[in-house]
Amino acid sequence: MSEIAIDLMYAITVFTAIFAIVDPMGNIPIFYTITQRFTREERIRIAKRAIIAAAITLIVFGLIGNYIFTMFSITIPAFRIAGGLLLFRVAFNMLYGVTPGTKSTDKEKEESVEKEMLGIVPLGIPLLAGPGAISTVMLYNSQGSLSSSIIVFLSVFATLIITYILLRNVDKIFNRLGRVGSLAISRIMGLILAAIAIQFVINGIHQIALEWAVEFAAL
């Protein structure tokens, strides 16, 4: 098999893995639910901020993630648990209809969005650039070759561009649901997001337990 064919297969594998973990389609209803009280222009700004935050996070951790974790003595399981707890707080608010941006005027809404930093947390981190996406980018970028690193970061950019296009057009996807449908989706997605958050925590605890078991067996 030629080197070009091998690189192409590797690129497809990397892109598929990153796209599946970032899960743009799965994040559409969550994005809509969290931003449903904002105007289209505000949603676009939030989407841009989320994409930028996710891109910076994945690039930085892809390049120096191991050094960052070592410097602060942070493990991937701990990062999973922290992300899960953060998501659960957002999910709880969604379940009970508490979302940012409840003030009446456009100026107050914009200030509320800036205060809550929705684009960065939780949309950019950890929904898009979560523990799974970060660890995946770190893993693939650890191959050591320049071509593999280029493929990894091009896959990240391609995934986030597709995600931005989808989030930018979220109104067209949900414009026929109406208020009742939007509220129903808000509650359902709150429940699903809570389950995702709990799964983050479970995965983190499970990985810690496995590491402890290996260390104990080595004694």
C-alpha cells in the first residue's frame, strides 16, 4: 500500500473519531435549549465563541496537554469528573427551566450572555472540547510525525467548521416546533445532558478504579 493511501486512511480514521466524539449533531438540541431565549444574532455570537474556545482548547491540549496535566498533577479521569459535575449543573437548570438571559431588554440580555460566558462554558468546554475530545486529540497527536499532527489539527478544524455551520442554522431546524415544543425539548435535553454528565463522572471513577487496581496488583 502506498504512503499516500496510508495517510488517507489515517486521515479518515482521525476525522471520524474526532467528529464522533465532538458530536455536532448531538449538540444541536443542547445548544438550542441553552440559547432559546436569545436572538439569532446573539446565538451566532455564542456559537462563534464556542467554536473558538473549543478550537483553542483542542489545539493547546493537542500540543502541550501532557505537560499541562503533569504541571498541575491533573489526570484525565479527574478532568472527566470535573466536566461531568459542570455539565450536571447546566442540566439541572435546563430541567427546571432556569436558563441565562431572563432579563427583558436586548442590552441586558447581551450583558447576561457575556456574564455567563455561555460560548466558553459549557458550550465550548466541555460540550464540544470535552475530556473525550481532548484525550483523543492528545492520543493521535502523540504519534510524533509532522504529517500525523497536520492531519489531527485539520480534522479538528473540519469538525468545528461543520459544527459552526450546524449551530448557526439551528433556528431553521427548530423554527416549526413552537413554544410548547421548545419547552418539551428543553426538559428532554436537560435529562439527556444530566445522563451524559453522570456518565462522565462514572467513566472518570471507573478509570481511577482501574488504575488503582493495576497499582495494587503490582505491589
